[in-house]
Amino acid sequence: MTKAIRINGPSRVFDSDVNYREECKFALEPSVTTLIELATEAGWSRDQVVFALLSIAADVVDRALLEDEPTYQ
């Protein structure tokens, strides 16, 4: 059975503080690294996996801007 990956929640209320963004990045990094490893083990090149993740992130930002719902500060 596969172990579920847990992502830590924020330790503070949302604000535009750099520390909040860094905390979020720190919480997501292990899961993103695992995702990249899984994709490369499946046969995808690391460069293509990273490009795909960046493309997906850009699509999320584009959709949020079109919906006038900023997802980042």
C-alpha cells in the first residue's frame, strides 16, 4: 500500500509576507520532488517533467487572472 503524502498547513494567517510564501514553498517542495521522481521513474525526462509542471502552474495563474481571482501575491 502506498503511503499518503501529507502537506503541512500554514502556521500563520495569510498575508503578503515573504515568510508566508517561503513557508508554502517549503511545505510543497517534498511533494513536488516526489512527483518529479515518480515521473522520471516512469520514463519521462526530468527537463520535460519540470517544463510540464511550470506549464500547469502558468495555466492555473492564467485561469485565475481570467476569473479575476488572483491566486498569489
